[in-house]
Amino acid sequence: MGSIAQVEPMTTARTLRGPFDYRLPQELRGGVVDVGSMLVVPFARRHVLGVVVGMAERSEVAEERLLAPLRALDDGPPALPVELVALAEWIAAEYCSTIARALTLVLPPGAARRLSGRKRRRTFVRTEHLPVGARRPEPPALTPAQERALRSLNAALDGRTFEQSLLQGVTGSGKTEIYLRVAASALAQGRGAIVLVPEIALTPQIVGRFQERFGETVAVLHSRLRPGERYEEWRRLRTGEARVCVGPRSAVFAPIERLGLIVVDEEHDASYKHEGDPRYDARDVAAQRARCSGALLLLGSATPRPESVRLAASAQSAGPAQPSRLLRLSARVDGRPLPDVRVLDMRGESAGLHPLTAQALAEVRAARGKAIVLLNRRGWSNFLSCRSCGRVWSCPQCDVSLVLHRHRGFLACHHCGHREPAPERCERCGSISVARHGAGTERVQHDLTAALDGDGRFPVFRLDADTVGGEPAGADPGMSKGPRAPGGIATLLRRFEAAESGVLIGTQMVAKGHDFPDVTLGVVLDADATLRFPDFRAEERTFALIAQLAGRVGRGSEGRVLVQSIAPEARAIVHASRHDSDGFLAGELERREALRYPPFSHLIRIVCSAVESAPARAAASALAASLQASLIDPGGAGRASIGGTADTAFGAGVLGPAALFRLRGQERQVLVVKAPERRPAVRAVGEAVRCVADDRAHRGVSFGVDVDPQ
Ligand code: ADP
Ligand code: ZN
Ligand code: ZN
């Protein structure tokens, strides 16, 4: 047993090069402190929390010069399982971050608070496993397709080595039942399971089904928990009292030992990417964790990502022994067909609703039915202009227009949160004629209520970040503490469910995994809104949005979907209207290959920001030159050119620099590195950024690195 603990102090400084050696006093030796232990250590004249990442017999620093930790935070076994310490190290390297920052992801809830406050020590006593499934309802008999999928997954689990499978099943095809069965198999082997879901509040049903099936052995980690409750759930997992964890992306760090299974439900969902530092992708972290634990990774979706499909298909063709499989459920369990999808051409239409949409809604109302309307734009109208002088109201901090929130009486920037009172008149010319352009969900709710609910018998419910509290951009949707009232989403969904008849209008939130059997009409307004994003995933997103909304419709009876679009021939829209996932994915993969987008490359996005544009541009150019030398042209052959698409025989390329719109008062320049392999590219980018950031010529410029941006 070592007498030296190698400790990472939990500081946010980017420049530190840890770990640092500490001499353990006698009482902390002999296994009391080990990898994963949390210590309070003296560091830079402060006392900070540190995590032990290694143990050693001796140090390069003379023993008498080494400091000793003040105390250990826990008695008994280390707070963190060794696997999670290793996982944090992997994340730091893979996402160009620091180990300290990555470790904060895996620490027990409230660890930082315990440093300053109470001195209570905690002990983890491992408990025996509880019996599983004693008084549970009988699970349904599987369909033949489910049987086949389960057999293959159980075989993968029995191998006890890393395997990855993709379960591609249309909405309502019984994927969740498969997750439950495979989790039961993992538990029967004495192993644990993690089930990742996009957002707990939007998918309360899946949590309920796990609890119903497995009882106390399920722990749920999410934001509505008070800190004490969260710690308690974490503790139950750490001790083995609970061995199944259901939660949003951060649940991938659940402290479960002997992990057998990680499920990623709705694997296409963008919320699996974390936008803080480290900008990790929970799907990749799940793959790494499964690899290290010899576990099965099961991705499930009706609209899987092209990346996942390609991986699964290539392993499949390489033979059955390959560690990846593609499993299909191509029909709904209840045998109902998917709803008819009709695309409505909005070119030449002046009203917000196509006449056929208006008619369909009126029919649903007459039949006392329910409809869901999706419009991916919050607020009343998305910009205002002066009819006399043409002035457009825009954010003082960002180069974007302000969105009118009429009911609350303000204009808001959806990028930085800036707010100002809604104008009565133009300050520039004094005109009181202010034009409102582009309807958002608030406006459509108002118009639909006026048109359809004169008698209060056809209520129009609205589900978006304004009615149920906002998700700050990039926050973990399940773990954020937004201003939202507790249970806001759940309450709203329950009201819609309980209503005899009515409409649910909202942003993409309305297309997530809800299961309302009596919805017979789905409407997508401005389906092109997501297509207009300057992003190579725009088509994939649009396809998924329409397909997912269609999945909410006709679950209990016949249903249909209307898609309003000014680009009715767009590939994503045409394929979605035919429920043709395979056709869409094949075309999408072809396009990605031609353009060398993921999965045919990895992207790293580097943003240089500064108050003035010149320094940001200078730093971005310096970075581009440096990356050109290290990444693309290490031998000096000079094949690539900066400033354009620069793909070379090596496969790596640099795009940009290009200007982004000003955000929070910062001028921004972006570079995108395309590389065949992630690790070496991340390393090269990390070095280049460090080098440019250290150069005094670029003082005042800050740098953000996003590996595999979403
Ligand atoms: P998905 O996750 O693919 O949307 P679910 O697993 O939620 O599908 O299944 C849809 C519905 O069908 C659920 O109500 C579920 O309880 C039910 N179900 C799933 N499998 C079966 C089965 N084999 N027999 C009967 N009902 C089933
Ligand atoms: Zn004006
Ligand atoms: Zn702004």
C-alpha cells in the first residue's frame, strides 16, 4: 500500500498540471485512502477538495517537502468507484478539458458543500442485493419481433464483454419493454444497469414502468430532487441497494459497480450533449463506460442518428461475431398502422394555417378529439420592425433580433436572456406603427383559442420553455434548476391527458415520448424552421421531429399528420411523410460521406471571442496556421490551404475562420477542424489553443473548444 496519494485538486484553473503528491499520515495508510477517495488538502494557501487519482510508494519530491492532507471526507471505501475516476480522465482527454473539471461530473452530489460546511463523515456499507420482481405485475408476452431482439441482446449480455446494439423500432413498437427485459437479465447476472432518457419530466412513463417492474432497486436521478434526496439516491446506488439508475445524461455517471447494461433511449436526442465544460456527449461516454465494464450498450430510437446506423450496419456486415448489431422492430405492438402524413405546400398561402389544417382542427373539435400542434419557435412574433423607418428591434449584446413575448409585455433575446419592455412606438422616428413578423407558439395558442374555443370546450394548452419554465441553453435538461415550477411539465401534460378534448401546442417538447392514446391529429407548422439552421444536422433534426410527432399520433385509433412547409420537396420532409427511415438514412449517409461530415470524420469547433472583432480574427488566423502545421501538414508538404475546405490526403482539414454573430457583447470567430480520428486531433487542437492563448499578442481573447459539436 502506498504512502503517497496522487491528488487532483478541484479547481477550475485550466493551466494546472496535476496530479500533486501528498504524504499520507499513518492513520490514512493501509488502504484507508485509495484511488477514488476524497480528501481535504492544502493547496495554494487554501484548503480544497481533492480526489485521489493514484497511489504510489514514493514521490519525485523529497518526502519532507510533501504536504499532508488535512482529512479524508469519508470513512470506509473510497467515495468514487475507480471506474469513474478513470472515466473522468478519459473525458478530460477526449473533450479537451481538465481532469478536475471532468471529476466534478462524477463526484457525489453536494461534495463541494461538504468541504466548507458540516464535518459529518459518511460510510458506505455494501449491502446485499434485494430480491427483484417479487410482487410485480406480469410483464406482457413478447411479440415474435421482440423475442428475436431480446434473444440477441441476452446473448450479447452473456458474453460479458463490451457489445453495442442499436434497437431501431418505430414509435410504439415495444422498445421500452425490451429495455425492461434486458435490464432484468443484467440484474439476474448480479450486474447493474443505467437507463438514460432525454428528459425525465417529458417521459415520466418510462420511469414509472421501471419502478413498477423493479421496485426499490431503481434509483432516479433528476433535477426535481432536493439535494438531500439526490444524495440519498446516489448513496443507494453506491452501496448497491439500488442497481438500476434511470435519469438524464448525467446518470451515465451513476456510481454502479459491476455494470452490465447501459440503455440510451431516444438516442438521437440532442440533450445527450452537455454544453458546459467538459462538453461531453453522454452517448460516447456511455460507450466508453460500457467498454471498460464489459457491458452491453443498447441504443434505441425510431429515428436513430446516421452515425449509429452506420456503426451497427458495418458491424453486421462484418459478421455476427462483431461487437455491434442492428435490431429492428418494424411494426407497432398493437398492430396499428403509422398515421398518414400529408405535406401541405405553404407557398402562396397568406394565413398561418393552411385551409386543410384549419379544417382538420375543426373536425377534431367536432369529434371531441385531441390534436398536437408543433411549432419550433417560442413567443408571440420573432421580430418587430418599424413601418416608417424600417428599424428592427435587436439585442444590444448580440446581433440577433428580439422576440416579442406579448403576454408578459417584453422583448427577449433568446441567446443571452436580455429583456426590455415591448415598445409602444419607435424610439428612432416616433412612429406608432410597429409590425410584428413571424408567429410563435404564444401567438398560435391565442389564435387557435379564438378560433376554436369560444365555448371553453376545446382548450388549447401550450408546452414550451415559457409556460413550464426555461431550460437555460445547454443545461442538463434533467438536472438543471430552472425557474420552472416543480412538476410544471408533468402538470401540463396531465391536464391535457385529463381533458376530454383539446389541443396541445408547443415547441419540440410536444414531440418527445408522450403516450396519449386519444390524439388523432398532429400538425407541424413551419416544418422548414429547423431546416434553415446552418448546421449539417439540420436535415436529420427535421426528419426526426416530424417522425417523432407522427409517433405521438394515432396510438389508440386512426390518426393523421399534416406538415406545413414552404419546401415540400425537401428530402427530410418527403422521407418523413413516407415513414421511410431507411431511405432517409441512406441518402443522409451518402451526403455525409461526400462532404466528409460525421460519421466519416470528427469535427472540432473552436470559437475565439473578444470584445473587438480584430483580435478575435487575429487569434483565429493564428490558430488556423498553427493547426495547419501540426495537423494537416506535419511534413511541410503544403497540400492544404487555409481559408476554405481543406481536405487532404491525410483526411484532416481546417474550415474557416468565419465570423459568427456577436453574442453577449463578444465578437466571435469560428474554426472547424475535420479529422479522421478524434484523439490526435483533440491533442493537436489543445496544444494549438494553449500556444495561441499564451501568446501575449492575443491577450483578451477567450477560446472555447467543442469536440463533436451537436
Ligand atoms: P416504444 O418504447 O417502442 O415506443 P413501448 O415499449 O412503450 O414502445 O410499447 C408501447 C405500448 O405497448 C406500451 O403501452 C407497452 O406497455 C405495450 N407493449 C409493449 N410490448 C408489448 C407486448 N409484447 N404485448 C402487449 N403490449 C405491449
Ligand atoms: Zn421608426
Ligand atoms: Zn442577446
